[in-house]
Amino acid sequence: MADIATRVHNHNWKIDPIVRSLIDTDFYKLLMCQSVFRYKPDTQVQFSLINRTTSIPLADLIDEGELREQLDHIRSLRLTRGESTWMRGNTFYGKRQMFRPDFMEWFENLQLPPYHLERKGDQYELTFEGSWPEVMLWEIPALAVLMELRGRAVLRDMGKFELQVLYARGMTKLWEKIEKLRDLDGLRIADFGTRRRHSYMWQDWAVQAMVEGLGDKFTGTSNCHIAMKRDLEAVGTNAHELPMVYSALAETDDALRQAPYDVLADWHEEHEGNLRIILPDTYGTKGFLDGAPDWLAGWTGIRIDSGDPAAAAEVAIDWWKERGEDPTKKLVIFSDGLDTDKIIELHQKFQGRVRTSFGWGTLLTNDFRGLTKGDTLAPFSLVCKAVSANGKPTVKLSDNPNKAMGPKAEIERYKRVFGVGEQDRMEVVV
Amino acid sequence: MADIATRVHNHNWKIDPIVRSLIDTDFYKLLMCQSVFRYKPDTQVQFSLINRTTSIPLADLIDEGELREQLDHIRSLRLTRGESTWMRGNTFYGKRQMFRPDFMEWFENLQLPPYHLERKGDQYELTFEGSWPEVMLWEIPALAVLMELRGRAVLRDMGKFELQVLYARGMTKLWEKIEKLRDLDGLRIADFGTRRRHSYMWQDWAVQAMVEGLGDKFTGTSNCHIAMKRDLEAVGTNAHELPMVYSALAETDDALRQAPYDVLADWHEEHEGNLRIILPDTYGTKGFLDGAPDWLAGWTGIRIDSGDPAAAAEVAIDWWKERGEDPTKKLVIFSDGLDTDKIIELHQKFQGRVRTSFGWGTLLTNDFRGLTKGDTLAPFSLVCKAVSANGKPTVKLSDNPNKAMGPKAEIERYKRVFGVGEQDRMEVVV
């Protein structure tokens, strides 16, 4: 009888929900959200979903009704008692009560704000507007929904065994990557792949495979729900949206120049140890470090998320030396477009010179490249970013002009203010 | 509550039984059993399990207690009502009531006879004695148990995800074989892989993958339980044990020379159409065909199970022509050590010259070659054969001296009686 009941119950689902929890999101989103909730709760922002791989016609692949159902389902989610207990009671980065009671009370009552969805040609325009701490929580689930619906569209016509073999191939591919990594002495690597994952179940499988295959070398997952379910460390620090919004809010060029440091000053107030990680590339790494106050050199490390990662790590090492810091005590976190070979190369290159750690994203949780005809499951570059704050446009430059965002005139102004000259263009894979 | 109950129930299994049904066996065993039950019910036989790959120390790998538990479990099995209904009610080779009421009544009350198990060095000596129709039914389950226990021994120390990836690789490997075969026009292929399968579940998966991947080109499975469960054709005709036992029973050289034809005369009485398949190689194909009565040339086809398959098919084609038969109307079934490349080669070579069909065995249901370190899961050559009948030893020559069996003096006698000269030795893989 149990099977009949299960079957009827399952059949009662109107949809197969892609995101089933408000903490099926990146840990750093919650950290940043708490910071924003404290320092900038009333800022009005707009986030927008952007498909940088325009050759993938999302609106042709994905039914608008299905997309709306998934997004509506996310709006129906509330923080559960168990999730709240985990956030309140767990230790994060060795610290108890990382999330303060006032933030938790707000989060327990949160419903994600409405979304705006419109078809534009063969793409969707998906935007979110409202107060920053609410809107920012749309980013990860919105991306995960779009990625997974695209995958489902591709898989729809495959036979049962063809599908099984596809996943068998995917597992084999991932396991072979893990086998390559397991021999690296002193490797420290985490899952950063929530946003562009193939699916929740696939990410969960990837994380468990990392646990078995890498042991202590696997340091945790950015996905709070999986961290909770699998009793793992939830990891992550902060992202570009903080300097982007702080900068958009700056009234003058001087205030703009100062804004990225203001972000970290606020962060400095809140966090210590391994959470004091500089993300320097929003408006160019070199200029940011040159102009940085001395207290930033005392931070634990740096995250490298664009440009040539080895070159950026060298810049950081030189900077620490200039500021009288010992680089071998510092942490460099690589997190941009990583895959096995690049991880091995960077690990070997910097071993002994600086502590390294890797945040492995899309090519951990969504690498089905080469496994279907026409490579229809290859991951693509989908992002969801703050595009305006209190009505003013945001800008991101990064260390790779192919990742730049914002109105053209504003990009020029930011380049001037932050002293960014010529940059090397690098292909963005994911 | 259902899950708790399921878990407790599962935990109550003393063992994880490898063979769970008396019809988890090859269809031809049941056909032959019915024939033996009719013509030679009182013959006393001994069957013996022989590991031709002595480099695999079965007794070191497999715990004797576990082996006994599995064999005891098989002795506890009885034909179920549903299985009996299927055998009585189903159509086999287009025929209703293939199994006669007297046979079914006997089968419904059958318990397999006792076994004798003894460790000899690093191998087991496993023998079965009693009346032929009972003892013969041990062959397939005994082989399946030994093969699977060896596999379990190898898998015991693997982690959960390592195991998942192993199966993922196995599935991928099998699917790639199927993808190679699917483009062959006019291919007809069946599963003959019960005896040396990796496991029941794996065989079941392989069969279902063949259904999806090959469609009508897949003509059925030799495994009755899977045929029943998946609503497929159960296929198979007859095996060497019939001429081997008939020959052992022969009192004189003349009677011996006649014995293999007596087998087929009895078979002729019982079956027609696609069940009239000659298995000519027990004591050499050439001599068998040269001395065959004319009515045998009228049979539907021939099964080639040893020696060079293409050469044997040519011999058969020539023989049919000599006897005034049209080879293009005849069926050649290849069933010896097949894998994709050989199937493709033979299919292409004989297309248009003769009807062909393939009985794909071990390398369909147990090909994990190259997937573990030291190739510890590679299939090996395990057989279970009639070794004596009414106290007299049996002999098999086949078209490959590496497959010969029996006492040396008897082998020489059989070679003389059947006029077998020099033969080419061919490596036996499985």
C-alpha cells in the first residue's frame, strides 16, 4: 500500500520544483544579506538576469508557463523551522551565532518579492525589484531554475536507458576529475557550483562524491541546504554585488573611489579570520590594491574571480610583500571558470608560496560537455546581477573586459575614476 | 511508517539471495529438461563445476559459508504459481502449451537435489548427483552464484560513490556496444548471458537497455524470469549435455557414433520450426554433418559454439548446398564468445548468404573488463557440465581442443569413433 500512496502523492505535485528551500542558495548570499540588512536595508535595487551566451535561445527552449510555475513556487517558500534552527544553532567558520537574532527573525518571515518576466526575441527578460536584502536572494534560485529548465528541455526526448547512460557518463566524467585531484598534496577545494548546476540532485551527488573521493581535501559546499543535509561546512565570503551597489550609491567621484573600501570596512566590522577575504577585481585588481588602506593588507586572503588567475595571484603576493606581510600566511582563493587541469596547474604553481584554496563551480556541478549530440547540455554563461541601486546604474569592470557590465558612459567614468587602462580580453566559458 | 517496515523487512534477510526463482535460468534448460523427463528420466548423472581459469582462486575469494547459504537458498526455491502460470499459458516460439501438463506437474513439485561442496586447494569442487532432469537444473544457478559471489568479493571494499561510478562506467561501456550494433541492418540478437552474468539486476538492466537501444533487432532473452518480468520472448534451443549424456550411455562404438543423431531424432519428435537447430560441434562439426541423415538437412538451422565461427558457417553452408538445401533460407546462430566487433564482422560477412542470429553471452552481461585496478572483475571461464551418466564418463571434444572435456583415454576413443583429426587451438576467453 505504501507504494500506491507514494505514487498518488507524487502525482499530486503540480510541478517538479527545482528549488525547494530558501537556503538552497549560496552561503555568501546569506552572509551578504545580513550585512545589507544591517547597513543598507532600505536601498532599492533592480536585479536582472542576463544570458551572456546569446546563441542559446532560452525562450525557445523553455516554456514560459513552466518558468513562471517554478518562480511562483520559489515565492511560496518560507524558511522552515529546521532550516532556521540550523542557521541559528550551527557553527560557521568556527563561529557560533553567525546570524544575528534580528536578521533571523526577518528571514523567518521573508517571502521573496515579485518578479517581472517578459519574452524578448528568443530570450527572457527576468528582473526583480525591491529592497536590496530581499531582491538579492533571487539571484541564485533564479539562475538554478533557468539552468535546470534548459537541461530538462534537452532531456525531454531521451529514452529511459539513454538517460541513464547520460548520467552514467556524467558521473564517470566527474569521478575521473576527482581521481585526478585526489593525489594533490595539501589541496583544499570547495563546491561553488549552485547557481549553474545541472540540478539539485546532481549537485548533491557531486558533493557526496567529493566527500568520498577527496576526504579532508574537500572543505565544504557553498550550498546551505546541502551543507545542512550532508552535515558539511557551508562556505563562501562575499561577492561583487556589494561594491557594485555601494559604488552606484556614491554621490561623487571621490565617494565612488572610496566605495569598494567602504564595503570592506563594513565587512571588517562584522567578520574575522577566514571570512576576511578581499574580492579586489570589481574595478580592477591592480588599482584596488594600490589604493587600499593598510588594514586591508592584514586580511586573511584574496579571491580571484576574473582575468589571468596566476597573474592576479602574483599581483597579490607582490602587494602583500610591499605591505610587509608574509604571503605564505595568506590565502588565495581561485574561483573563476575552474576545471581540473587549471586547478592542478595553479595548485602546483603556488604551493609553498601562498596558501591556496579553490572554489569549483560550474564545471563541477554541470559538466555534461561532449555527452550529447550537438553538445546541447554544455553549460553556458548566465548571470543575475544588480543593475541599479536607488535608480542609479551599477557597473562592473573586473579584470576581463568580456565580463564588464553597465551603461557605456558609466563604464568609461568608472575606468577613469579607478584608473583602469588596457585589459586583456579572456573568453568567458561559464 | 512504510520505510521503517521495509527496512526491518530487508534486514530480516539472512542473505542477499543471488538466485531467487527456479526460472531464473536459461529457457533451453527447461526445454531440454522436458525432453530428458520424457526420454531419459531415470538416468543418473553427475554434474561438476569446473573453473577453466585456474588463475582465479575462487576458494580464496569466496567464503565457503556464504557459498553454502546461496546454494541452500536455491534448494529452498519452488516454482511459484505465477511462474507456473507463465510457463503453462505463454507462447514460446509461437507455440502454445510448449510445456506438457505432466512435466509441469513434476516441475511444480521439484526441489533441486543436494550438492556436494569441498575445498580443493584454492578452488572449490562443487558437484551434483541424482536423476538427470533434476541435476541438470543446477547448472545455470550454480554458475550464476559463483560468478556473482566472486564479483561481490571484489566489490566489498569499494566506497559507495566508487561503486556508483564503476556501474556508471559499466553502463556506458554496454551502451556504447549497443550504439555500435543499432545501425546493423537486419541484425537479430538475443541475450544468452545468464550463466556468467555479473548479477541478476545487471542482466536485467542489460536486457532492458537492449530493448530500448535495439528495438526489433533484439529478439529476446534466454533468461525465463527476465522474459516473464519484461514480457519478452524466452529463447534458446538445446545444448551439449544432450549428446554428451546420450553418448556416455552408448554401449558400443556403433551406438556411440549414432548417439548424437539419436538426440536430434528425439528432438525432431518434440519440436519444429525455429527450435530445430543443430548443435553439431560436440564431437566435431565436419564429421557430424558428413554422417548426418538427410532429414537433419531439413532442419531450420545450426548453432555454432566453438572453433572459428566463420569457418564453421562456411562448412554448414557447403553442407546445405550438398544436400540440396537453399542456405539463404537457413539460420546460423552464433553463440561462442561474442562481442561487438565479432558480431559486426560475422553479420556483414554472411548477410545475404544465410540468415544469421546472435546469442550474446558473457560480454553482454558481464563486461567490466578494464574498469577496476588489476582487472579484478574480468569475466572468466567457469562451466558446469555433466561428467558422468549411469557411472560412465562423458566426453566433449568440440571444434576447439581447449574446450575438450573427459578422461584422456575416452577422449582418444571418441576422436577415433567420430574421426576427428587435428584441430586448431583457440583461446577461450569466457
